Amino acid sequence: MPESSSPRTVHARLPQLSAPHGSALLRSLTGPLARWLPRQRWFAGKGRPLSSLSLVAATELLSCSGSGPGPGLLHLLVRARHGGARDTTPDDCYQLLLGVRPVLPPALSPALVGRPTEGPLRGRAVYEALHDNRLATLMLERLRAPGRHGTLSFGRAPGTAIPSGLSARMLTGEQSNSSVVYGEEHILKLFRRVSPGVNPDLELPLALAEAGCARVPAPAAWFEASFPGAAAPEPDAEPLTLGVLVPYLAGSADGWQLALASLTQRTDFSGAARSLGRATAEVHTALATALPTDRLGRPELEEAAAAMTERLTDAAAAVPALRPYQSGLRRTYRALADYAARGGECPVQRLHGDLHLGQVLRTAEGEGWSLIDFEGEPARPLTDRRRPGPPVRDIAGMLRSFDYAACQHGTGGSWAESWSRANRAAYCRGYAETSGRDPLDQLELLRAYETDKAVYEVLYEARHRPHWLHVPMTAIRRLAAATVTAD
């Protein structure tokens, strides 16, 4: 392993590290990090003041105290607290990989975090390490060698080939995580906001690989954090999943790009949508085989309908444009409760959790669809994302994505609406062909979950992208006016 160094680790249980070494390190970094963190795309606390930082763990993967020009590599878990004393929002724990150099090369200047004026890193340039090919390559070498390095534990799938010496490039435009591509062979997803528990983006692809499902790239390696030797470890504490290395599907295009190309060129996309429905059903079937399942009966479905109604009320209070449609949307939720009262049920199992056209890839050779990014909605707590749910929730997410593509593309008019309707129907048809269950046969379920998704989208767009609010509002008008009871 090139540039290896025995890691020096400061151990701690969550929520913070209290050793003098850790306190001095954090003091030296607090100012630079407080300015740098809120500017990152993956920082979840935007709009809330950052009131304090505390150090959960620090591991020196490559010595940061050398006098030479070479870089050091520091792995940190940092807890961020927002707001004042009355702010009850849970703290966030972030994973940071920081490079340390006496002098920062000009090419790395955009990655600068800051130059501490005190503490063990005084006078040195601290920067985002993943932009440094040398340090990003070191992370690949760590993943090639399973074992423990202080609080960090590296694992590797048996029989997996991970070449050494691959060049690294960090992808741009990441929202909730960071990704590094190694050559054309592998891609490392580094989770930024982390919490105890196995991340579904590791757990579910491993289960699918064991079940023989080829629709999802199987993890080649991963790394986690645990805290052996902490002064007061939590009982039954779970590790934190920090990153997953998977095969890189070179030459593939995501479903969103392909859908927009179809809209631009006015070509038929229904064959692709139908095969995507089949791929989704294959993954759902494999997950139901590999992991526990259950069913929701009347009490659970009535509770789900009540929760959807409450979310609608809250969203309408925040977004005035939603208020005229509340009556029609509540009718959809009442139909779900009536379905439950008639003895209707719903299967629940592990899901993708955030399925849309941007989460599916098709290779250049057109060999079919692959599903990626099983993390679920990053804003939701990890325990929620690991909870079984109705498969119809994934289906509703994909149906909404077809609508998003048609509306966001800007073509407008009846042709784009027909494109969306045709592909939504084709997707459901493909799902039924593989699973034996047509989502349209339980229209009350599908309509309720699609409406709940659209209400969430209205609130999200109003808060973050007001210029996109018209996209979910188009669906809201349609759903509010629709007949919700199956014939």
C-alpha cells in the first residue's frame, strides 16, 4: 500500500470526543469549518445558523505532521449543532476527508478549507482531500486491503477484483454525498451525513447480490466507523456506514437524460419505460425473497391515510397555491381508508426508497436497466429509510418522475402530456408482466401514494426551487380532479 502510515486515532462514542488532543484539533479547525461547511452542497443545515461543532472521531490515515511537501490525510467525524438553546432539531454528524499540506498547489486552491492559526495544524493548508488525486487514490488502496485502522473498518466482497493504480476523479454536482470514479472500473460513494446503522445503499445491494439479482451493481468494498475502546460505548451500538465502492457502469446514461432526449426528439419511449417496469419488479421480487416482508391491514392503512392527510394540511399551510385543491386531495386519502375498511391489504418489504429516472442507468449497449442509489431520501432518518414499506411507494415515485420530465423539459402541450401518460402506463404494464401484480388493479393505493408524493414535491419546490413549483402543481390539479375509486 503506497504512502501507508499507522493511523493515530482518537476514540470516542457519539456525540463528541473529549480527549485533549481532539479538543486542540477541533479548536484549530472550528473557524475554517464553520465557514466552509455551510457552502457545501451536501450540508443539510442550510438556512439554520451553525451554533457549534464537536469532534466525534479523528483518524490520521496519512501523517499530517511531516515536514516534507507531501500531503497528509485526516478523516474526521464532526457533529454540527444548529440554532440556539431552544432549537430541538437533531444534530447532524458529517464525515470529512481533509488533506493537509504545508503549501497548497494552485490546482487545488478551489478545494481549500482554510489555514488554522493554532493547534496541531497551525499554518498548514487544509483542503477537501477528494480533489487530490494522490489522496483519493490512497482511499482506493485502503479499500483494497480489508482490516481495521483505528475507528475505521474496511471490508471487501470475497473474490472481487479491485485494480490498483487507477486514476481518480471527483464527480461534481453531488447533492447529499460525494463520489469518486477510479479509472473506468469503480465508483466510490462517500456518505457525508452519517448516523449509526447500516446504510441501505450497502445493505440492500449486498442482499440483492446474494439473491443473484443482476439489476443492481454489487458492492466491491466498503468502510465503516466503530468506536472500540470508547470510555462509555453505547450498548449494541451499530457502526456508521461511511462509503461504498461499486462497479462503474462506463458509457451508461441515466433514465432522466434518456427521457429528456426522447422528449426533445419526440421519439417513443414506451418500450424503455416498459422494460424499466420489469426491472423494478425484478428488484422488488428479489428484495422480498432476501429480506423479511409483512402486510398492512386496516389499522395500518387507516393510519397511513391519516398521516397523508396531516402532511397535506401542513403543506397547504406553508404553500398557499395548494389550498384550493385540498378537498379533492383529501378525497383520495378517504378512498384509501375506505379501501382498508373493505378488507383491502398492502404488502410491505424493503424498497429502493427514492426511485426516479435519475436513479436508473441503461448501458450504451442497451442491455437493460440497472437500479442504483439505494440510500433512500437522505433527509429522512436512517431508521425510517431502513423500515419496510409498500412497493407502490417506489412505483409512485417513478410515475411522478415521468411527469417531472414532461413538465420540466418545457415542451408543454398535449404531446408532452401524452408522452407522460403513455410511459406511465407502459411502466405499470412492465411491472405487472414480471411481478404478476398490476399497480393499476389497486388504484386507491397507487393514487394515494402518488398524491402524497406530489404534496411532498410541492413543499420541497416551494422551499428550494420556486421556479419548479409548476411541475408538481400540474399533478396536483390532475389528482385533485381524478376519480379515485377503481371500477
